[in-house]
Amino acid sequence: MRKSFQEFRGEKDYHAFTDKLTTITKGYADIMQVGTVNEYQIFKVVINPDAKRTVVFLAGLHGDEDAPSYGVLQFLETKFHVPADLRIVVLPLCNPVGFVKKIRQNAKGEDINRQFFNDDLSGEAKIIHN
């Protein structure tokens, strides 16, 4: 029996999240690892990779705010029609350590959102920016 969104969200398990992400993107979008923090991978999902116009969605910057990450899963699961001239790039879980530990900050205790203002990007902010 398929789990409801609320049941799945209640698990708050990194491996369940990434397994679901991998499963629902098959045949719909490209998925690739763009970085690793501790033992956790950060993934990027791309729909229509050759399109000229691009929209980027970042989710999961704050580990204790999981709704956007699960919303991305729900969006991808619908296999929503994206016009061929539009590339969608999604980083659904930018702070996997915070997600696992249920904390706002990353493994270094930094708020990733505040790191984008630094001249020298590091950690998740650098992974996301690239």
C-alpha cells in the first residue's frame, strides 16, 4: 500500500527521502549528486536539461523546516508537464545534516542561508552555488 504524503513526511528519514527522490524522478528528470556533506549526498534534479530558460528551486536549507523538501517530492511525483523550452533545476535537500538532526544549521552550526553573502563560499553554499 502506498504511503500518504503525511505518513511519509512523518518518517523524517534521509535514506527514505533520497530513495523516494530517486524512484519518482526515473523517466521524468535527470538526477545527479552535486556534493557530499559528512556521509550525506546533496542531489540536483533537472527537467529539460537542454532548454534555454531556467527556473531554480532550492529547498531544505534549514533542516528543521522540512515542508519545502517534501513539497518538492510531491511536485516531482505528479510528473507535472514542463514546457520544452523551460529547464527546471531543483535542489530538494540542501542541508541533509540539519534534516537528519532536525536542526536549522548545517554540520558546522552555520545557517546556510546566511553563507551566500560571504565572498568565499564553503560547504553547502558552495555546492549549491556551483
